[in-house]
Amino acid sequence: MTDTFLLNDFYTIDSVQNINDQNNLATISINAQHPVFKGHFEQIPVVPGVFQTQIIKEVLQQHINKDLLFTKGDNIKFLNMILPDKHPKVQLEIIWKHTENKYAAEAKLFSENITFTKFKGSFIINSNYGNTGIT
């Protein structure tokens, strides 16, 4: 089981198309009623950038069935705002390479001809998942 704290609360995965072994296209529905939008921002709700990065991580985790830890953002660009009232569904394309315990990923969040986010970064397998360190 993977660590997903936004999945099935902030967003749901409607469908996943496996383009090939290291390329997915997911359709995601955003919960416009989620409490985060009261603070980010109530008058014009916007999906926070950190949530977008977390969604990328969680969707990749679901595909590989391993818990990941975000280690490096080589290039992350937030090009347009995701407004849940206007864009309740977005697409996420992820292309990744796996070497030893590292996953280098490139991703894009978009809807039709609008690109919201471009992501290039790395994750490692989180071998401490479930280990609180408390003895």
C-alpha cells in the first residue's frame, strides 16, 4: 500500500491509460468542495502548486505500487492556475525512468489546450514508509 493523503479526498483518478511500461495518461477529478479552497483562496479557489506535485507523486505511486519520496525538482513550472470550478477534470501525463531505487519523472498537468504544470524531478523508494522511528 502506498502513502496517499490527497487521493480520494482532494482528487480522484477517473481513468488511467497505460501508453507503455513507463508512460501513463490519467484523468483526474478535483473536489471543488475540499476545505483547502477556503484558504487557497475562497473568492477564487486555486489548486496549490504543492498539491499538484503531490498528485504527480501519488499517481506514479499507484502505478508502480511503491511508496515514493520526492527528492529533487529539476524544473517545475506552474504555467496556468487550475481553477476547480472551471477545470474540474484535468489530465496528467507521466513519463518516468527507473534506475535502482530512483524514479526520474517528467509530467504535465493539462486540460485540452491549456497546460497548467510542467514537472521534471526525481523520487526515491521510501523504505521507511510506516516506520515512525518511535521506540
